[in-house]
Amino acid sequence: MRISLLVVFVSTHCLVACDGNGGSDAANHEPQIEHRSAGDATVVDVTSNAFSAHSANMSEVSRIQKFNLGNDFFQNPWVAGSASTSSRDGLGGLFNNNACQDCHIRDGRGHAPNVSATEDGTDFSSALIRATRSNISETDKNMMLQSLKANVPDSSAGGQLQHDAVAGVMKEVDLRVSYIDVEMQFADGHIETLRQPSWHITNNYVSQGHAGFDQDTVFSVRTAPPMIGLGLLALIPETAIIAQEDPNDMDGDGISGRANRVWSIEQQAVSLGRFGWKAGQPSLLEQSAGAFVNDMGLTSRLQPDENCMPHQVDCLATPNGNGDSVNSYDYEVSDAILDAVAFYAAHLAVPQRRDAYGAQVQRGKALFQDAGCDQCHVARYDTASSSAHPELSEQSIFPYTDLLLHDMGEQLADFTLDNQPVSDTVLVEFLANGREWRTPPLWGIGLTKAVDPHATFLHDGRARTVMEAVLWHGGEAEESKRLVLQFNRSEREDFLAFLMDL
Ligand SMILES: [Ca+2]
Ligand SMILES: [Ca+2]
């Protein structure tokens, strides 16, 4: 039995991998497909454009008709509504930024503000803060558990704090961050210095006689994640994700991932959450519509209402961008534009790995597995069949995520008005509590700084390097971090060589 299995394996190896990619004499006899992280959609690029290419196997027709149109509306800024301008107006009243690309920089990620010796950080151009009430009624809690309701918004500023606004509208908040240094010591004495953030949020309505934030409001800082490979993540079969859940840690390994379940406006049903730092969005179409309305103040079929609270009369009075003197649309973002942007978001390719089978990278991969990183950062999936996205259909992919929520401990928790970490009983986004985060995919992470040297890691961007990100792991990942802290110098180098090769 063993022998015949081995024969099958070896012959698969020859069928699939004898294409000259990498040596065929690897220690294990698996076919070497891992360097192509996104299967046939993988691109070869190590430049600052590494995250901006379309799926390598995309047809010319799709590229010209949809990808380029989506790119245009992802990249170029939107302007305030007026009677005369184009299909790109209707920004605000309230917004965080005026172009998708200004947060998802070069189709990669954003960053937390940097600080100087004398000044706190105020550059929130690619980050935003959500606001959620924590002391909620049983009815509200049940609604969230049944996933009909993402959260209960702050009654002053709503569920997201917009730190910018069009002329004549009061922006909701002014934001600032300061950091203190925290030292982490490895077993061999090596020290890494991390920066622990304190977020300072000024509610501008207080100056207008408003009471300010509700006393029980909790805050969740989010930097923009990278845009690559998202259509492939959308096609990971739901069964494969659910099969990895272990909500009560039945297997006793200290890791208890669970899926977020969220309300899908498109499906009008509870669906598996996949996107966002807490997996609060079920699809790229809904994530894009959510970004348009919350981050930019742009309405669409899926999000027909502006992001203003009832008392924000200046926001409500902002001219909308529903068409111009010639055309009129029902919403500021037409269906054609929304579809094209979601298509674009599905098709940013993942770059090929540089040295996946090199000796040092292989040693680093073994250390990654020894430290249990792959219990959450699960390497491989096969995507479902899709006629809508043939390029992404039935691909073997290596995203390094389980798309599940994990309690990452107090240090990475969302926080209260007086800057205390929230407890794990506070629901922040559908079923995700204030200490839970979705395991982010690691594919492409080694090219992050090539794409944007200012990019930072983790949900709030506190980590300046990949190693800092690892050393912030706590909660369910505490044991993994403990094992990393035992690495000696050459092991650290191998470990990082693997991560930087992804
Ligand atoms: Ca608007
Ligand atoms: Ca708001």
C-alpha cells in the first residue's frame, strides 16, 4: 500500500514538475509548484510594480474591458459632487481619502503614521478607525450573533471615524499617534525594539456642544491591507475554511480559530466573512461598496445611503454626485463602475517567489513549521471552479492563511476611550470580538517594502518589519512567538529568508 502510493506520488511529480522550474532532486518528492503562489495567475516581478499586475493568464478582452476600467476608478481621485462634472464626483460629505489607491498604495498596503523626535504622527492617509459600542442590549447582541448587524455605531460619529470632509462639512475627528519603545529579548541576548502605539482621538463635535463619543465606545485602528490575490481567496471553498475551525480547541493545541459569519447585502443571508482584518466582509463586491461609502462617501446600489449620522446636517446637505447635466445615475457609483472595481480587486496577481527551493529558504520554512506558524498561516489550497473568473478557477495556491479569526491577546486588542484593551466579550464586527483578527495571507509579504518603503505590518501598522510583526503575536500565537524567541542568529536569518521569499 505504502509503496504503490509512493509510485503515484513520484509519477505525479514527473508529470507536473518536470518543466525545468527548480531542481527535481528536492528532499521530498512533492511536485515543485510552490514558487507559483497564485498558480497560473502568478506574475514575475520584483520591482515597485510587483503588486500592480493583472492575473498572468488573463485574456486580452477581460483586461481591456474590465481590469483597465477598474484600475482607472481605483487609482484616480474622486471629487466633491457638483452638477457639471463627470462620473467621478460625489466624494464625501465625510471621507477618509479620495482614492482607493491612496490607501492601498501601489496596490499594496498602507502604513501607520511615523513620528519624529519632536512630533507625534498625524499621517492617517492610509489608515482609519472604526467605532463600536460595547455596552449593548441583548437584542443588539443577538442581532450581531445572527450576523444581521456588524456593530452598534457610536452615536456621535457613527461606525467609522472620517478624518476628512469636503468644504463646508466638519470632519469628525483629528487623529494623532505616539509610540513607546518595548524591548524583546531573544534567548541568545539579541534585542529587538518594538513600538507600542497610543492613539489620540479628538472628537470635533465636542466643540459644537455635542456630548462626544459614547462612554462605552471602543476603537479599532485599521491600515489598508495589500490587494494581491484577493479573487483567489474568494474562491477558496467554504468547506476548506470551515474544516479548519476549532472554536473550543478540541485538539488542545491552544489554537481555536473560528470563522466570522456576516450579513451579506448581496445574498440577503448570513455568509462566511473573508475580507478585512476581522473578516467582516463576505465578498469583494461588498467590500468595495463598503469602501466607497465609508472611506469615500460614495453611494452605490449595495450602499445607497451616505455615511452621515442624522445629526450631521452639514454632511447630509452635501451635493451628491448622481449624474451630471447629460446623464443621471441612481447612485454616485454606477453598477458598471462598482463591478469593474470589484473585478480589478479580484485580479491583482501575486508575484512569484524568488528562491522557494533554495537551501536557506527551505531551512527557514522548516523553522516556520516547527514554530507552529502554519497552524494559522496555512500554506496551500485549491480554488473552486469558477466560470465568472476562469483565470482563478481550479488553481493550486499558497496564500499562508486560514481566513479564520484568532484571539491575538491583549497587546493587539482594540481599545476603549481611556486607552485600555477591550475584553474578549466585546463584539466589534459581527462575531469578531475586540481581540480577534483574521490571519492575514503572507504571500507577497517579502516584496512589501519594494512596493512601498513606508509600508508597515499588522492591523494598525505598528510593526515596521516582519520580525516586529511576529514578536507582537500573543494569545493563541503566544507559544509560536515563544519558540521564535529561542532562535539563534543563524536560525533567525534562515527564518527571515523564508518569510522574505514569500
Ligand atoms: Ca457622496
Ligand atoms: Ca462617521
